[in-house]
Amino acid sequence: MLSRVANSIYWLNRYIERAENVARFIDVNLNLMLDLPSGVSQQWKPLVVTTGDLKLFEERYGEATAENVIQFLTFDLDYPNSILSCLRAARENARSIREIISSEMWEEVNTFYHMVQEAAANNGYHNVDNLFQQLFFHVKFASHRFAGVMDATMSHNEGWHFGQLGRLIERADKKARILDVKYYILLPSAQLVGTPLDQIQWIALLKSASAYEMYRKYQHRIIPARVAEFMILNREFPRSISFCVQEAERCLHKITGTPVGTWCNGAERSLGQLCAKLGYITIEDIIDNGLHEFLDGFQKELNAVDDQISATFFSLAPLVSEPPMNQQFQTLHW
């Protein structure tokens, strides 16, 4: 497979997953308006903190009001991580590989993009609660439709595995970010830990990951340590960090043909190390060393995995004739 094609499929799926996750963050915050106790103001700044682009937002918009944050995260074409920008990038990636993906996949991406573009053209902030909640609902389900169409109409070959790899890496990153924001930033005061407001926000976090019902089957009470354990270490829930990383490793080994437990490139080595770390750590270990510190470190390690994937499969660096000494190597089935 051409590296250009692999790169486009990888980022097509990352961009669509990113658009869905941004919609989830905003939608849950809108729903919080109905549940917050009287006298507690709704917080919009943490949503921008989640993206890592707070400085850019403050330079361009200033105050983190509902209107400013929704505009920035949803429709701002000058901001590369807005929903509309992500879908535009996804559409361009899909356009460049139309001969590789199915026609149904292209139609889903194209329809998805035009739906949000039309909403941007009609946006007047006259009915935030209704208009935007409908939009974010449709964004989430359009992303699900695309994933379903891709699974049902595209051969599960190298290209499909690159798409899955992109989706899973993006999902794991966003789950770590939203969990970190809840734990480290969202509550106005440490004295509010364990209060009804704290409970409401943990429930909102679970709902943002479509995890609330599954968590309730796993644990009947909202206990912060158990929520964190479910979202980080559960190996069965498809939106937990551990599940995403394990499935990403499986996809990577399907691409290279290298047996699981071995490695032939930096991407497999980095991802394997991350899987091993998640496989043997406990939530008690994480909390004792600091949940924020763990999540911050995880995001850096995941970024390193993405860098290795790009260097291994997508870069135009010349091939070396011999592998470096003391490094495992196996010919890629490429």
C-alpha cells in the first residue's frame, strides 16, 4: 500500500473521531445546564482546555462564554480542530483516496461535512439549547454511521486497519484529556469533592463517553476511583483507554505481520510498551502517583506513538539497507 494512501485513511478516521468527541464535550456541557444546582455557574473554559488550545482561544475570543466556545469548537474554520475544520480535512482525505474506499464511505463523509457546513451557515445563536443539541446529536450518529459503513463495505485489509488505528489512537487521546480536565480543573474548589456537584460532573463525564449505562452495570454507585478505573483500565468497554490501546496494537501487528509480543519498528515498540504499562498497572498505583500526572504522561507517550507511526509508515525518508544493530527486525508484508 502506498504511504500516501495509508496516511489519508489514518487521518480520515482520526478527523471524524475528533469531530465526534468535540461534539460530545459540548453536548454534555449543554445538558449540565439542566442539572447544575442553583447558584452554580456553568463552566465553558474547561472544554477549551481539553483541546489544548486555550491560548489560541483567548487571543481570538477572550472570554469563555457559551457562544464563544461553541463557535470556536464547532464552526471556526481558522481553528484546525473545530468540528467543521475536522470534517473538511476528513473530506479532503477521502477525496484523495476515492479509488480505495467504498462509494458509500465517500457519500457518508460528504453528507456529514455538508450537514455541519449548512448548520454553520444558519447559525444565529437564537436557540442554543435546541439548535445545537440537535446538531451535536446528529454529529455523533453521523460518525457512528461512517464507522459502520466502513466496517461493512471496505475490505478488512491493510487500509481498513490503518483507519481503525487512527480512530483508536484519537479516541484514547480524547478520553485521557476529558478525564484529566474533570479531575484537575473542573471543580471550583477541593472542598466540593464528594458533593452533589461532584457527582453530577462525574456522571457528565461518563455520558460524554457513552459510558454511563455500562459503568452502572459494572459499579452501581458513582465512585470517582471506580469511574477512573472504568475509563482507563477496563478491557471490555470499547471507549476505555486500555481497550483502545490494545486494539490499536492489534491493528498495527495486522498491518506489519509481526507476531504480537515482538516488534520490528519503533511504532510497534512504543505501542507495545504502552500496552504493557496499562496491562499491569492498577488504579491504586495511578492514584498514589497522581491521576493528573499519569494522564499527562499517557498523552505524551501516545503522541510519541503517533510520531513513530508517521515516521515508520508515512514519511518519505529513504530506506536503509541494513537495520541498526541490537534492534529486532522483520520484513514488512507491505
